[in-house]
Amino acid sequence: MTTPLLQTKLYTPPLRPQAVLRPRLIERLNAGLLMRGASVAGGLFFRKLTVVSAPAGFGKTTLLSEWAQALNDARCPVAIAWLSLDEGDNDPTRFLTYVIAALRTVQADVGVAARHLLRSPQPPAAEAILSTLINDIVTVTSGDRQERPCILVVDDYHRITARPVHEALTFLLDHLPPQIHVAIAGRADPPLPLARLRARGQLTELRAADLRFAPDEAAAFLNDVMGLGLSEEGIAALDARTEGWIAGLQMAALSMRGRQDASTFIKAFSGSHRFVLDYLVEEVLDQQSPSTQQFLLQTS
């Protein structure tokens, strides 16, 4: 019996109503999407890959969700296919099944033959399945009933550790039709041929240094969203203590609500604060393998 697909893995996460918008990063993403001055049959000619790589709590998913909403609000002729990964997607068959399902949310005619191959008792090699999928995409996007070009967002790619999945995604990128762009978000650089793509001008990269809140973004979050009413000096001090780490600013803001001694709290705030520790344990330490946890315990 085939395990049903979890449809919520294919939903673009909604942007929170009070999220701090980041137009400077949206401009970076937009600028990295299209090949300069290139087009295909009067249409769009995409670069291959965007990588958003940073540790936990830097707003990677939120940024890509904002990008998807911005493209939609601008009535840009680009569809967003979203896939959120988990550890179970280290199985190549399952991974490819979800990739096809994500693409079919925006291009319903794509992937029928590839899906049949995956469901056969002994599926062929991943390259054969992907070749069928790629040929299908080319047919759909260049035929009489042209579908909208597409950005395939693959979120939480750090959960993938299986080499066959990395190899399958590399094959897809190497042979990607120009009307498809892949955007990957994760806590570490994916083991893909990034140097080759970078040298060919096919890669856009955003990292922790780019994702940190700038002082004006920190001010908007702390005062406009969290309603703390901090002074410019207090905002600058807290932004410096957290180094623009968004999750750290949020933990600090939650702890400061109702306090009268904001300046004293800011001076004492550090990584040892209970909320920060809880976040790091749940989102970072608990995600490590038992051997890595043991190593960290012994070396700390």
C-alpha cells in the first residue's frame, strides 16, 4: 500500500501579518533570478539555483515565503512550487515523488509518466525518472499551452543526508529547463556543485551575514511588532548583543515584555538566558545525532 502524500509539505507557509518585511533581500532574490538580458522564445530565462543558507533562527523560511507573496502581489508571471522536507525524504523514491507532486501543484500536466515509473514494482534509476520529468517539463513549457515558469522552493534541505538524493538533485540542476528555477533553504550549504554553478553565473547566495537584521529592521521588530518602545541606544545595544540573530531578538523581546528596567536587562542578556537556551536545545542540539550530542557534551 502506497503511503499517501502529506499535502501540508506542499503548502507555501503563510507570511505572518506582523512580519518585518525585507525589501532589500527580496531585491537580491529577484536580481538573482533571471539571466541578464536573456530570454527564451520571448519568455523568461532563469538562472538555475538560489541557496539561502544560515543556522536556525535567521528567518530563511519566512524570507522565501515573503518572496513568494511579493511575486504574487506584483502579478509576476511566475508560479511557486513549495516542498518542505523532513528526515523521511532521504529515501530517493519518496524525495522524487514529492518533487513531482510539488511541481504538479503549479503545472498539472507535468510528471505523469515519471510518477508511473516511481510506482512500478522496481522503479528505474533516478536519472531515468528525472529525464522523463525534465522532458515532460520542456514539452509543457514550450508547447501551445505554455504553463507559467516556475520556482521550485525546497525548504529544510539540511535534513537530507543521503548521497543518492544529493546526486538526484544535482542531475536535475545540471539539466534544468530554463523556465524552472530551484531555491534551496537550509542550515548548511547543500553538497551540490555550488562552485561550478557560481563560476557559470547560475547561483545566487544569501547567508547568515545577509539575513541578520539591520538596525532599522531590528527597530521595526522590537518597537513596531513587539511594542517595546525601546530607545535608539537600547535597540542598537540589543542588536549588537544578538548580532542581528532574529530568533535571539525574539527571545529577548518576549522576556522584556512588562519590564521597566529595559537597559539593565539588555546589559545582562546573553546566550545563557532561559528562552535562548530552550530554543538552542530544541532547534539545534536535539537535531544532532546521538554521537554528535555526546561529543558536544564531552567537549563542553
